Amino acid sequence: MNTKQLVRLALVLVVALLLWGAAALASKRNQEGTAHPTFLPRIDTSAVDSVVITGPRDSAVLVRARKGANRWVVNGKPTDQAVVADLLKGLADTAQSPELVAQSPASHARLRVSADSGRRVRVVQHGRTVADLIAGKQTLENDGIYLRRAGAPEVYVLRSGLASALGRSADDWRNHTIAGVVPDSVSAIQISRGAKSYSLQRQGSQWVFASGAAADSAKVAELLSSYREVKASGFGSPALQDSLRSAKPKRTARLLNKQGHALLSLVVDSTASGIWLRINPGTGSGASGEAYRLESWTADQLTPADTTLRKSVAGTKGPHRQAKPHQG
């Protein structure tokens, strides 16, 4: 092969490489240009009727309370409006651009986007499904989530506010505020802890025990502030609720108004699975017999021992006993 032939062969190879590079670039641009609009269509969140998230462990059916309203329920229970707003904001975010990471169904189980490992997300607008996705596991940085369209093999990584919203469990969508009482509306407090019980009565700006002993009004104010917004850390199952109804409560608390009517009445129980609060019917916003999980420190805030509320007296030993005068 002479020099002229070598030069021609080199030119052919250069042209072939240029054509291959141009084709690859065009394919990438076309993929990038079409991934977003075909993956997640433009959604008018004000017209969304419901979002149904079905997973292997639980399901969350988010439904708008009424047409045009911003109030939603999840599985028939009040939602945390802030987390629903995050979901809707993520659905309306047209700037998000998912990245294609896999095209083979063999990767679905590993990324948890298979039919039996992922969470199916259906967005319904005016009674019609406008988005049907399978949400998988979150990325190592927890700022992204693996997604694919139902019926399609391609898997994408989406990094946006929608990623954290789709990673929520059914309980995460619920409103965790279960009761609230304005401190100034309370005139009497009744608390029992096991076999011991005590009550407090407001007298002007001060508080006293039923025995007439003075209470530390600042500490009582702290107690009442814990009732301004009572939050649960979780929710009990129907089976747990049934078992607690027949159990003798470990603690109880009642807050009464000036007329002696209960503003809030609750019971606190403990089981091997945690500490649980129930609100008695006729009081509070969650008086449905439902069991709400409490942190131990929250239970102590709501039902403190009487010794923590007694007014200390200078020169005393212990919370109750007055020191004897020195003799001799």
C-alpha cells in the first residue's frame, strides 16, 4: 500500500469518526430534549383530583376535599397541608430534568422500580390519569429518586422536590397535630399517674392544688403550653386500638374550662411497641378512639408528676417538708 492510499484511508477513517460523533451527539441531544416532556407531562395542579400511591407495604390515597379547595385527606384522615403542597409544587416544576440511568428490565429490582418492589404513583386530573409512574429507592445522597413510567423499561433519576415527596410513607402524609388547647381557656387540671392523682385550680393569676398548697405557676404555664399543640410521632393500627380500649390506662389528663366542661380528656398507655395516647370522645380534634404514638418525653410533658409543679419554699428540705428549727 503506497502513501497515497494510506492518506485516503486515513481521510475515510476521520470522516467516519466525525459522522459517528455527530450521530452520537444528535442522539444524546434528542434523548435529552424528549426525556422530560414525555416522562412527566405538564400538570395543572389546581385541577388534580387525587394522587394514589400504592406500595408493597402501604398505600396513600390523597384526595382533594372538594373541588378547588386546598384541603386534602389521605386514606380518609386529615393531611399535613405543607407536605401536600410540596408534592403539588414538585408536580408543577417544569424545570426538572430526569436523567436516564437504565434501559433494561433487569435493573428494575435493583433500583426498586419493579412491579412488586416499587410504589405506583397515579396522578388523576378531572377523573383522568395524567401521570402513571413507578417510584423506586432514593439515591445515596437522598436528593434523588429512581423512577420509570408504568409499562416502560427506561429508568430515570429525578433530583427535585418531587423526589422527597414520593419517598414518604402513608403516615408521613398525615397531620401529626392531634389536639390543641389555648392555655388561657383552662381553669382546672386533673392528672392521674397510676394509683396517684392530683388536681390544680386557677385562682386569678396563680394556681393551687386541691389541698390548698401553692403550685409553681410558671411550671403550670409550661405544662399548659405543651397542650397548645399536641403532636403524635406515629399512628397505631386498628388491632392496637382495640386492645388498648380494654386495658387500664397508665395515665390520664383532663383540662377543664370555667364551667367545668372538659376542653380535652386523654389517656396514655404503654405497650411493648411504645407509648400511646387516645383522646376521649367529645373533646379534642382527634376524639375518634385512635391511638397516637408519643415520644416518652412528650408523655412526661403532658402528665408530669405533681412534685414537679409544687412551689418551692426557701429553707425547705425536699419538695414538701419544711425544715425543723435548730434546737439546743
